[in-house]
Amino acid sequence: MGVEDKKELLKKYRITIIITMLNIVIFLVLEMGGYTMNNEYMYVNGAMYPGALDVDGEPWRLFSAMFLHFGVEHLINNMLIFVLLAFRLEPVIGHLSLLIIYFTSGIVANLVSYEVMMYTKDYVISAGASGAVFGVIGALIPIIIINKGRLGDLRLRGVTLMAALSLYYGFTTDGIDNVCHITGLVTGIVLGAIIGKVIDFKTKNQYT
């Protein structure tokens, strides 16, 4: 790949690349400094915990927790899905829209997860980009529908099946924050519907 090709790739997919690299670099730094499967270590480095928000007043954890992962498998699972879908989505909706979907979905998902934990008194240390990634999955659903059932090589059936299987995996696996996943998905659907209608209004099926 030549220099110009690399520049074009970065220009077209800059947000996808930056977010992915940030997650990988942060994971590697933390892994070199400790053990990312250790709850206490992850909490010290920015993971979310209800007491930290409710008692210590640290709302920034709603954001920082999105870049932390419990082990390499957790990181790879999230980033593979994100890259696979965001590479299709970013050229269509633009850099800013992808940023809005990713971070809004992730923060809202963490916030709702926090509220549910406060209500149920079932407190756990949580982290991961899953809420944001589910937001990207959710955003694709209305955008594909608006674009008559497809977006490049993505089809509505495939994306909805991915969402269903991902949710199923969460419900059948211990230690998964399903509230975060569902909230991220729903937030992404809402944002995707809004952004998709704006794009459709401006471009009239320009994306295929």
C-alpha cells in the first residue's frame, strides 16, 4: 500500500481507525502495568463502579470505562465487530455522526447500567466498549432500512442476526452487562434513525 493509499484510508476511515487504536494502545499500556482481568486494578484505572459515581462523584468513569477491557479476548471481540461495521458506516454518515453514535451510545449505556445497579443494589465493576459497539450495530438497522434493505454488502437480515446473536451470547454468558448492551443498541437505533433520515433527505439514495 502506497503513501497516497494510506492517506486516503486514514481520511475515509479516520474515526474508526482512531477509536480502534486508542482502545488497543490503552489496553497494551494497562496490560504492561498490571493485570487487566483484575477488578481492583481496572477500577483504579477508570472502570465504572456505582460507588465511584454516587459517593466519590466521578462521572468521568462513564467515559473512561469505554476504553478499558477485561483481557485480550474482550478487546478483540469488541474491536472486530466495531471495525467490521464502522468501516461500512463511517463513509456513509461521516466522521462526526459516527463519533456521536459511538460516544452517545456508550455513555448512555453506562449511565443506564449504573442506574439499574443502584436500583437493584447489585454492584459490579464494569468496563468495555460494548455499549458503544452495540450502538453502531443499532444505528445500522434504521440506516439500512432507509436505504431499501442494504448498505453496500450489508443486509438488514445479517445485521439484525448479528444483534440477536450478540444479545443471546450476553444472556447466556456469566459476567456480561446485558443492560449496557440493550441500552447501547436502542440508543444506536434512535440515533441511526435520526441521522439516516437526514442523510436520505440530503443525498436521496446516494449510498449503496
